[in-house]
Amino acid sequence: MTFIGREGPIATLRDVIDRGLAGSGGALLVTGEPGIGKTALLHHVLDSLEEDGPQVLTAVATEPGSRRPFAALAELLRPVRVFDGRLPPGQREVLRVCLDTRTAPDAGPFQVASATLNLLAEAAARRPVLQVIENMHWLDAATAAVVTFAARRLSSEPIVLLATLREGFRSPADTTGLPVLPLDPLGAAEAAALVDAQAPGLSPVLRARVLAEGDGNPLVLVKLARVAREAYGEATTTASPPPVPRVESAFRARLAGLPPLTRLLLLIAAVHQDSGVTAVVEAAQVIAGESVHPDDLAPAVRGRLITVHGGELRFRHSVIREAVLSGASPEEHRRVRAAVDRTPSGPGPAREPVPASGPGPDDDADAALEAAAEHTERGGVLAAVAALDDAARITDCPERRAELLLRAADLAVEAGRRDEVARLVDRADAGPLSARQRARAAWTAARFHHDVPEGTDVVTLIELAEDVAADGDGALALRILWTAALHCVWEDGGHTAAGRVAALAERLEPADEPLALAVMACAAPVEHGARVLARLRHWAAHPSGDAVTDQTLGTAAVLVGAFELAASFSAAALNGLRAQGRFGLLAKALTVRAWSAALLCDLTVAVPSADAALQLATETSQPVLRAAIRATQALIAALGGRFAEAEELATEAIGLGGAYRARPVLATAHLALAQVAAAQDCLDGALDRLRQPHDPASPAFHPSALHYGLVDLVDVALRAHRAEEVRGVVRRAEEVAAVHPSPALHIGVRFARAVLADDADAERLFSEALAADLTRWPFARARTQLAYGEWLRRRRRDALARTPLRAARDAFDALGAVTFAERARRELRASGEASAKGVPDARELLSPQELEIALMVAEGLTNREIGERLYVSHRTVSSHLHRIFPKLGVTSRTALGRLLRSSP
């Protein structure tokens, strides 16, 4: 194709390739309508590469091949499989199962992506790697999960991904966040120049018709110009010519003129995802019942419909393949697929035709269902989804098909595959659904909003749970009820239906079970708080070993103010969720861990957890979760003294949280903004922010704010001389604390009593607050010490004040709470003791990912082990360490570990 009007896209592609292959990695998706020139543009740029340039890996996704797991990945990685001996044995085996056995492995996409990244990195260490994927919208789901996951983690590797993506297709790449290069139709001048180059001398009338029908689409213009030239030559007649056919129709006409065996071979190639000449010929012999030879493809090669090179057959453009497929009947498609399956080179093992008396469709569906159960038990979530989808395709029973598809969609939610959820629910919706199934489909499709279904009422969810329970599926009913409980937490704090949610949960499962505990923690934390906390402590002492259970317990713990338990449960869930490929749940566990750690001011944990959670929430299309993380990051920034960053993040969180009516997001964002205002002595503004989560009329109102906002509310009110305005909130907190043993709530109540007490009682109450077990709450202890020191200094007891103030300063320095550390220093100076400025530590000097890597090095993990946890290559880990060492002034892993372990 002549690249008229494409100078800009060519320059963009070359720039991405040059910068990425120089060591910074990169990816670019070329998008546009069919025929706009996506593939031709890529090939034009690739043809211009130097002979000693990058190693180019290619894969062409086909619509018929979109179902076989890892079909495109096997094609893409085939040239670099020679390096798999350099991989750890586990990763080498994962790739072998994925790429050689042609079955979906039980390993999750994270492990496959990690192995793929390391394989590419090993190849790129010897020669930069350029990956080129055509028709990314047709990638099989397993390959799409791996490729898009890996593409976001190429920043330190000489590896680039280029892909073409068709407009209007729902695709796994829709939510990847990868950069996009849209190709627009050619302008009028460029289109005219292209037509004149392809068919000079067309009559004005015919030329105008070609330009009008081509509408700026390069491929259509080229094909129509050639058809017009062949049909009319250089005729100058002014008579109106017959309508010029559209390009696909033109191709069909050319296909119709081919010999029958050639047409059969092309249909097999269009259906057969591997497109090897041998396999195509073998299948043709099965169908035709006569000898077929590769030379029978020659007419299609001469007609410039296909290319044959190295035993591989390729259509010159996807439009040609579509013309072949659309020109065949359903019966011809079935015959071809059956023949391909029976050939030795087909996508599955050779097998004889199933006799008419053999197992029927529902027997095959039962086998697929059993396979799904086995995959789920072993943690292969996407493999289970594929097996359930296969069972749905096979069964003849519409009701059963709908149930299988909805079950598959439910698992796809846990995997964070929004594209798969949408596809499966759409297929279920296409069939007859009962009212309960329609409600369940709506529940499943909407769960990417952190389990908050848009437009779904809590009462509707309760009724759906009751109906499902009445049908005997108590486990599913409880999970639906969990969604209703989260709806109460996120959108309607204190919802009137919350009691009904908690009561139904008690009836469905023993109250000791983790999910039932979590439902009660959401819906009725005060009434059931004592029971929930007792069971949480039991599970903490007797770990379940199940990642989903730990993630659920972490959520329950954060809702009852046991932040130290929430952080521990969430941390315990991470490796299991990674291993199982439950991306969506992993993002939630990381979010709970980050939020809990931020409230505890454990910034060493909070910073990298929030960073990882944000990336996963984006990748798994969970906007409310993203808003919660942004609010958490705003709080982290405020504690670290980065006020402009905190204000920017909090503003973003309020915008996102307001759009979804996510009250905890708004409450946390206001807490962050209040921290900023208070640090800048804007105490009235800070107090106004802090009161919003406690005001039922405010969109940020939420009862859980009593757990984590009470200390700041009372502290700022006292400093603003407005203590009387918050006594009502304190009284309410004391009433709740009388029946609810929430650790965070009781810490806040003890602090409030001491700070607001008369002089006669204050010292005793401060002593009681500091005597409590705050071993896992160092930030709360330091806040109390600071308040006590300030109280002593205001009463001119400077010598006594220095001890708690000094302890508070040291604790704040160790925690990285820059704002509070400076406040403690000011108080110490006012008491007559000089206090030097704190020295920046690793949290301030390193990026979130660098901090996480440094901490893992301190644990003694190798680069490969760190890479497996973070899903980057071990070479990327090494690159990060080369930047970390000089930042921290160390020269070895041993010195780095010693430095971090010696940090307070």
C-alpha cells in the first residue's frame, strides 16, 4: 500500500520502537476500522528496520481461534522458546503446559505472565525484542490476559509490543490503559492521490464514485480502484457506470472464480487457527475424499489473496479472511471444524468421529463441568471459566446453559476479567432467562463497581438472595447478600435494610463462617461487633490457609475497626490470590491492606500496597476501588507532608467517590484534606472537613468514621477552641463503645476523654490511655503522647512535657509522619529543648515499587523470587536495585538489608 497521508503515524511508531528498544520498553495499540491500514502500516515500519535490528515476534489472532487457550501466545513465543532453559523450573513447566499441551493450565495468568516476561527478558538480554500482534481484538482470553498484563511491565526492558485493534470490538485491551494510536480515514486530497496512483486514467464519474464509496478507507479505495480499472479500463464514457461493489463483495467474486479445492483450502485456513499448510491440506483430504496437494493453493497465491512462506499460510488481510468465512454456509463451517479436529496436526489430538450412539451433548457438558470444578479447586480460575463456557456451548438445555454461563461470569469477576464477564452475561441474556436469572445476571455484570451494582436496590438483592436460598443454594445466596451488605457500606451508611441483611446472613450460614461474619460486620457492626471480633481473633490465631477466606476476613476486620487484623489478614491473602489469578479479589485485598496501614501510619506497607492496588484496580475495571485507593494515597501524602500531592489526590478521590456515592471514599478524602489544613494551621477549615463524616446530612457521612476519625476530630476541635461542637460526636462514640469492642474506637474514645477532660481528671485519663495495649498501634500511642506533652507544656510543666514529646517525635520520625514529627519538634523547642530536623528515610527517597523491592531484599529474597511476587522479570528487579543503592548510599544487598532492618 502507498502510505499517503500517514507520515505522522509512521513517525510515532518509529519513535515508540526506538525508545522502547533502547531499554525503556513500551507498547502501542494501532486502532481503526477494517481496511484503514493498521496491518499495512505495521509491516511498512517493520520492513524499514535494520537487518541487525530487534528480533521480531509475531502472532495473528483469528476469530475462530479465539476460544483455544494460549493459541496466540504459543505462536508469539515460538521463536524464543530456545531460552526457556534459563527459566526457573516452575515457570518453564507453566509455559510447557500452556504452549505445548494446548490446554488451559491450572496456573493463573499471573504465573503465566511472569514466566512470559522472564522468557522475553532472557531473549532481550541478547537482542532487543519487538512483539507484533495483529487483530488483538480476537486474542483468546488467556493470551489477552498475559499479553496485556506483561505489556504494562516492560518499562525497564528492551522489549516493545505493537498491536492492531479494530474499532467497535469489545476487546481485552479496552481497559488496559496502554497508549493508543488511532488511524483516521484519509483526507480528500490523500484519498484522491491514492486512487490516481492505483488506477490512473479513470473517468471523472467513475473516479468520483470510487472516492465516495471508499470514504477515505485506504484498503477499500485500493480494491475498488483496481476493480474499476479492471472492469472499465480507461473508458471515458460519461454514462453512469453500474454500482461499484464493496470490497468484501469484490473479494467474494474473486473467490468464486477459484478452483473448488483452492476454495476449500482457503476456508480451512480461515477456520483453522494454526494455518500450517500441512494441517490445511490434511483437513482438505478428509473432506474432499481425494488427494490434495499444497500446489492447489497456487491460484490463491497468484491472486494475491494469501502468502505461503516456511510452511505457514497467511491471508494478506483480515477482510479477505472475512470474505472467505462469510461466503461459506454453517454446514461447511461445521464440516471443516470436524475435519480439522480429526487431523494429526489439528488443534487437538487426533480422534475418530463420535458414533451416533455415543455420548450426547449433555454428557459432554457434564464432562466439561467436572473439568471446571477441578480447575476451580486447584486455583485455575480462567481455565474453569473456559470449561464452563465450553459446557454451555455443548448442552442442549437452555436453562442449564444460562446457569453455566452465569457461573462462568461469576468466576470471571474474581479473575478481574471484565471483558469476559460482559461476553458471558451477554450470551446468557440472549437465551430465555427466569426472573431470578435476570436479577443474577444484572448482579454479576455490575460487580466491578467494588460489588456495588449500579441501579440495584438493596431490597432487590435481599429478595434475590432469599429466592436463591429457597432453591437450596445457600452459598450463592450468601454471596449475593454480601453484595447487599457492601452496598450498605459504600452507598448508604446505616441503610434501613441492613438489619434484614444481617438477620438473613445468620439464617443462611453459621455466624462463625467468614463470609457470614463479613456480612454482619458490614450490615450491623455495632450489634454483632463483639461476636465478629471474637471470631476474627480466633481466625488470626488459627489461620485458614485459604486466600479468599483471608481476604474476606480482612474486609470484615477493617469494618469493625480492627485495622491491625485487617492488615494481617489482607497480607496473608496476597500470595494465594496471585497464584489463583483472582485479580479482582487481589486488588481488594491490597486496598484493604493499604487503607488499614495508612490509618495505622505504617507507611512502609501502605505506600507499595496502594501503588500495586491502584494498578490492579485499573486493570480489573473497578472504579470505586480506584477512588478508595486515591483517597488512601491522599492520606499517605498528607501524613508525609506532601500537601500539594495530597490535595490533588483527595480532589480526584472526591470526584470519583461522589460519582458512585461511595461514602467511605469521601470520608477518607476529607480526612486527608483536614490533615493538610491542620498542618497549615487552617484549623476551622480542618474541623469543617472532619465533621462531615459524622454529619448524617453530608454525602461523606458514615458511621465507621467513629473508628478512625475521632482522634483528629477532637484534636483539631481543641486547637481551634471549638471543643463544645464535637462533644455530641464523642458521646455517641462512647455509647457505641459500651457495646462494641472495636480497638480503633476505644483508642479514639480514650484519647477524647483525656483531651477534653478537666484539669483534675486529665492526667489520670492520659495515663489510662497510654497504659492500654498499643503495641500494634504506634501511631495512636504517639498521638496520645503528643497530646499529653502539649497538655503538660500548656500548664508550664516543661520538664515533664519533654519526655512524652521526645517519645512522640521519635515515633513519628520512625513512621514517616512528617507533619506530626514537626509539630512535636515545635513543642519541644517551646519547652526549651532543641530538636534537629529528621533525616529522610527510605520511604521518602524511593518510589513505591523501589521501596517494595528494597523491603523484599531485606527479607532475603532473590531477584527471581522478587520478580515472581511483583510479576516483573528478574532483570527489571536488578535494574531497580542499581537505582536503589545510590539513593540509599549502599553498595550491596547485605548493606541494604542491614540499613532497612536498623531503621526505627
